[in-house]
Amino acid sequence: MTSFKTTAYIETTENQLQVVIDAILGRDLSAWVCDYPFGESDPDIIALEGNLGAGKTTLSKLLCAAWGCQNEVSSPTFALVNEYELLDFKGKLYHHDWYRVKEAGELYDAGIEEMLHEYPSKHLIEWPEIGEFFLRDLAENYKAKVLWVNIEHKENSREYRLRILGE
């Protein structure tokens, strides 16, 4: 797991996922132990880390809907990335799934770095660990707003740890 300071913590049941969405998008600040780091805007990149079945794709679908995606959202496991138009945001959403990526060089070959620099765009990344250096570089050198969300599936709930990458 990536090590950086936890800035928000939420434990919730399945039917309370809106609480997580509201915390990620800054609509409810009660989970944050610091000021909401993105001011009046949403994160540019949301990295979703968690084991199989933790709820990354479910959370991705809800975030897509919150940003105004009108298309059916599916996990891009075999395509590496799916692209959607966002009506509310007036830009594109790139939904990445890096589960099958074996080495970071594959991300360069697939043009992921260029997609991460495209503006205006939002990015949801499932299984981001292999490309953490990309994301850290974007946060530190290009001022991208990167939120790392670790999801842990408990017996009757899920635990979400939200961290700001690049601080």
C-alpha cells in the first residue's frame, strides 16, 4: 500500500455510498481531518486501490454519474481505459483499469501519460499501484489534484481512506 498521510476516513455500509461520493467531491467535509484540499473544484485524478471485490468499480460508476456521465459505465479491464463524455463537467472522463499491467512501461506504450495531461479531463484509475510514479509526478510537478482512495472490504462494511498525493 502507498504510504502518505490519511486526510479523511469513512466506514460505511453498502447503502451509504453517497457519503463517500460527497466526501470525495467535497460536498460533505465531515470526514476530512483537514480542510478540503481541492477548494471549489473536484480532484482531477482519483486513484482507487483495493483488493478484488472491494468496490472500486461500484464507486467508479457512482462518481461517473455524479460528474454527469450518461453512458453505461463498465470496468475497462481488457481495454485498459474507457472514455466517456461528461455533460456536467464539459470534458472527458477516462476510466482506467491497470490490473493487467505488468510493468510501468506498458502505460507509456499505451499513451496513458498523454491522457493524464489532457485538459479538461477527469480520471478514475482502478489498480493504480503500478503507475504511482506517474500520479505523484503529475501532482508534484504539474499541480494535478490527485486523490488516492484505499478501499478495504470488512465483514459488514467498507473502510475508505482518502489521501492527497503529492503533499
